[in-house]
Amino acid sequence: MQELTERQQLVLQFIEESIVDRGYPPTLREIGARMGIRSTNGVNDHLRALERKGFLKREDMKSRALRPTGLGRAEQLSLTEASHGIGEKTPANDDIVEVKVLGRVAAGAPILADEHVIDTLRIDRSMLRGQGDVFGLRVAGDSMIDAGIHTGDILFVRRQSTARRGEIVVALIGDEATCKYYYPEADYIRFQPANKDMAPILVRATDFRPTMLLGVVVGVYRKI
């Protein structure tokens, strides 16, 4: 393999960190923001160089299909492959977790009530960042498209009532669950979409309850 430039090494490192930490690669915009590159064409130039030098694989031009060739086998498996047990080695039963997928979450109903469970996925534990109780939630809407989350995707959500500033969370606001970035401010909680055409949802601090936070997003599943 050819040697990488310093900039190419930084791009590759950012992609690898995103996959390990979040369970999916960054978007072109996220790469551009990290590297100070204003155009997606500039980001694509770096990605094409990484592909040409054998450090990166991707399907078509989709940033969510980025797969660094240097990652371990578990990290290289897509969530689609892992959920169906595709790979060179079948994981031991202890390494497989069953994730219940919800079609809709409504206020006042148990999070994993039977009437909301639409499917169950079997996932390699290594594909879920961290430990804890994880459930799935099918995405509807375009509010997080710039974070690479699209209608029909399934979010893997670690159930918890706290989150760090800037994490992607699922929150119960009114009668529906919504996926947004989480930003606690002095007088309100800002749930920020990843879509420049949509406004944030603001919840007054006095009205916010920890039970409104259903959990933190730790992975995304997409059928391709």
C-alpha cells in the first residue's frame, strides 16, 4: 500500500473512530467540519485517495458505506451482516444480543410494550457501543438526514435517562418519540435536528423531566 499524507491519515482516523464509537461512519459534512474542508468535493478527493491507496472501501458514493480496510473483522462487518450472522466466524451465543424494534412510542405507554414491538434483530454485541439495555426504534422523517439517519433506518438506543451535551438521543416529547441532538441550555433543553431546513425543539427547563429521555443512540441499522 502507498503511504498516506498527514491529512489523509487524519481523515481515516476520524472515520475509524466514528465507526468504533458510534457504530457507523461520519457523513461527508462531518468529515469536512472536522478537517476544515468546506466542500464535499474536497472531502471526496481525500476519500478517493484513501480508496486508491487501499485503505478504504465504500459502496457507490455513500459516506455511510465507508469501511476502512484496517479495522478489525468485527468493526468491518456491516450491521446488516452482523444481524444475519454473516462472516468468517459465527460468534458465540454470549456475543449475540436480541434487540426489540419498536414502530412507535407513545406517551404513557411502557417503552417495550408488546403492541409497539414490530421486529426483533439478532446483533453481534461488538456492533453496539458500550453496555446496557438496548432497544431498536424505526425512524420516520428527515430531521436527522445530515447525520446519516434516514426514514426506514433502525436506531439502536441504549436506555438511559441522562445524556451528554451533543449526543444523539431519543426523547419522548408530547405523544411521539423524536431523535435529535441533545443540548441542555440555561433555561431550556434544545433538541437540535440535523437538517438545515428544520428548527430545533425547545423544552423549558422547568418542564423537562428525566423520563422524557428514552436513551442515547449507539448505532444505526440499514438494509441495503
